[in-house]
Amino acid sequence: MDLLEKKMELKEIQKLEGHTDRVWSLAWNPTTGVAGIPAMLASCSGDKTVRIWQQNTSLPSNPWECKAVLDETHTRTVRSCAWSPSGKLLATGSFDATTAIWEHVGDDFECVATLEGHENEVKSVSWNSSGSLLATCSRDKSVWIWEVLPGNEFECVSVLQGHTQDVKMVQWHPFMDVLFSCSYDNTIKVWAGDDDSDDWECLQTLNESNNGHSSTVWALSFNSTGDKMVTCSDDLTLKVWGNDSATKQTNGDEFSPWRHLCTLSGFHDRTIFSVHWSREGVIASGAADDAIRLFVENNDDLVEGPSYKLLLKKEKAHDMDVNSVQWSFKQENRLLASASDDGTIKIWELASLP
């Protein structure tokens, strides 16, 4: 369906309140929201807690409830959260320099491991597609790769040193064990392991010299097929990158570099903190201008390669900075969650106007 041909709105479903400080990050549980399993969302905050929210469809007016508060583990801001592909484990990264691993059993969450090693704030956590590896990054400029062992044991198998500043985010490719990191040093780095030696190396650096960003890169996200990536920055732009070979490569294949496809500028007037690509192909961005923007590929104009059009804009989506935007994994319901410095989370639905 061509969304550009329809009149769309971003309709607020519910405002979730409970955190007592800014909400930094959100993560949908990938195994929920399908086959009758209620959708589940994790949020983390400067109040040192993680909250687990669950959809209750029997409450049509306010269907989202806080089912658990994970506290008394982190001693400082919880900056990032991510579910494992199985939906059984939740990783949380904190300014206390630790990463906690929570196991979801029944209605309970238990902290089953605490990963230490970073010198200071952990900024982001990310699981690979099989759940066998976890990546963490920090203000100490390093990226750590942890192997998941039986019995909820975690072993650091590599420490990646390449960034010259605070690493803001790590994100695995959706299908391959290739890791992407973005940083305060204005770059995105692409990392892969060597099967023979277990060493990890930087295969490519995307920077200003190859049409990259000119200021801090805050976040990145992949499309559903894994051959495109979008990045967002303090330079007020979104950039789309492509790699036609990305989904065909296997370990041992010669690496095919990512290339810049287009730049979206003029849509936010303050730092863009978050970007997320839905399975349906809609890019959402959230920024320090308190706004959310949605973009879709413009299929009419292929003369100069791919281009993207603004689908809609939501001014004053929150009362303060929008720190995170995350589409749900279930394509059909078009749910978007946003988190803000105002301490709230909002659940939105992308809906057609009558």
C-alpha cells in the first residue's frame, strides 16, 4: 500500500506515566503482540529503574499497564534496554558502568547476571539475531562483545577500540553477525569477526569524507530486508545508506562496503536523537525539538536513486526532548512508542484519516 496516497495521522493511544525522571530508551519484546500474546514494552529512565508495560485489550480506554518495575540493581541512570530474540532475556545498560541481564519467567523478572568491565557509562546494548552475542558500548570509547554461554553466563570475547569519543549506540545487522556503532566522533563503524582467529576488526568507517555526518551520530536502524540503514545526528540530518550485497554475504565472503544514498535535512531544527525503520518501511525520527517525523520512500522519483518524502509531522509530540522512537514488531498494527525527557512514554497508532 502506498501510504503517500492516503491521508494519515499519528493518533495518540495512551500516555504512560510512572517514571520520575527522563525516559531514555524503549524496547518492544519481539515475541509479543502476535498469536494472542499481549504486546510488551520495556522502558528505562534516569530514575534508575526499568518498567515493563503490557497491553490489556480488555481495557479499551487505557490498554497499557505497568506490570513490573525493575529496581534496586542499577545505582545510576539506566540508558538502554534490549530484549533478546527469544524475548526471555532483557539487557539493561547503565551509567553505573554495568549491564544487567534480566530473565523473564512467568510474570517475574530476575536479575541473573551483571556484566562489568566498562570504565564508565554504558550507553547502549544490542543482541545479535540469534541471541548468541551481546554488544555494549560506553563513554570510555570502547565496544565490548559478549558471548552468551549456558546457564546465563556471559564471557567478553572482544573489546573493540576504534572510536575516539563516546560511543552512543551499538546495533547488530538484522541477519548477519556484523555490528554497527555510532559515536560522538561523528562516525559509524562497521565491525565483523574473523572465523579463524575470533578477532573482530573494523571493516568500514562512515564519516564526512564519504558523505557521512558532520556531528555526533546518535542512532541507527535497518530496514526489514537489511540492505538499507538510516542514521541520525546532531547535524540535524538523517542519512540513508545502502548495501545491495548485505543480505547475501556470509562469514568469509568478501565485505561489500555501505554507500550513502541520500540525506534528509530541514525536518528537525534541533538534535535528532532517535530513528527507527518499521517493517512496513516507515522511518520515524524523534528529536530535541519535541517533535516526531515520519518518512517513506518516494517511489515516483528514481532518477537520482532512492529518495524519501515526509509522510507526516507531529509537533509537540512531547513536552520536552524525544529521546527514543520505536515501532512495534507487528507490522499490521502500526504502533509507535516514544520516550521523552518529560518522563512519559506515548503509544501512537499510524492510522488513515477517514
